[in-house]
Amino acid sequence: MKTYLAKDIVFFSKKLKKLGFLSGFSGNLSVKISSNSFMITPSGVDKGELNERDIIKIGLDGSLLNGRGKPSSEWKMHSFIYRNQPLAKAIIHTHPPFVSVLSCTKIKVIKPLMAEFLIMLKGLPKTPYFTPGSNEVDKSLKKHLNKSRTLILSNHGLVAYASNLKNAFALTEEAEHFARIYYFSTLIRQIDPIKKDKLSVLKKLAENFNF
């Protein structure tokens, strides 16, 4: 097993835990290590207490290849993303407070209030609800996977994928930062989204940010 990748998973798990994005035993991180396998955090373990030996290697079909304990119960979501999005090499699923608030509202479209929203995230689509760990993930994510590298999971949280964990972590932070701004903007009830004629320029700038 590639130990340096296990170190990365432990490192970013602990950073996310300190930020309050992984309360209790929640959330999961993974890294793709071959065309048919990936490493993932275990089930029922506080991410702030992880060590490299806890990280589990499994096949895309969920078969245990290496490690102790059980893989995250949401391994099917990670597997689906790796199988359907070639750009995904690392995945972070978290429950950031403000993203989670948006996930529990009836808001369907997150309006672009800041330039960085489109440049960094390229949008923040909201997927239909699916039972965590179930096969429902296929229908829920399929239509949204190519729209952005960060997806709000309805009544659940956030999932971000990128070329490595460092970039997936950055996208997770950006999504929560924007969700916080969005939340307080809605409280003021004076939302002023970026005008449509300016969006095309921002989308071109976004092409330079390939995570």
C-alpha cells in the first residue's frame, strides 16, 4: 500500500476535523491508487484520531484488499465518482456547517454572489437526496458529476473531488466559505448576484484553475 498517500489521508482528515467539518465519526476521504482500487478512511473512527494503519485499500467493487476494520459505509459514492469521472483522483466528503444548512433548504440553484465562486468552484450544484451508503447514489450524482468538482448533497453535506487531496481540501474550504457568505446574504435579504453579462468572462478565467 502506498504509505505516502495514507499519510495524506490522515493529515487532511485531521485538518478537516479541526475545522469542524467532520463531527463525531462523520465524513470520509479517499485516494484512487489504480484503475480498479482506492484507499479510504475506515468506518466508525474519529478522523482526528486516525493513523496510517487505519487506512483501508478496497476495490471499486468494495472488496477488501488491505487493511484492518471496515471501509467507510459510503464507499459506494467514492467508487461511483471514480468510475464515472476520470478527473477524480481524490475525494473528500464532509459535513461543513453552512454547506449542510444549504443542503437542508429548498434552494435549488446557488446564485453566483462572488467572482471566486465561479472561478474556483465553477458552481455548486445540489443533488437529489439519497440514503448514505445505498445504491441510490448512482441516480443522484449522475446528472451533476460533470457540472462542478464540488457538489452539495441534499440533506447530507458536501463532496469534493480533485487531482489530489490538497486540491480537494481547498475546494472544500472554498465551498464552505461561500456557503457562509450565501447564508448571511440571504438573512439580509438584499442578494445581488453577479450580472449575467459578466459570467462568461469569469467562466473563461475558471478554465485556468484545473484541480
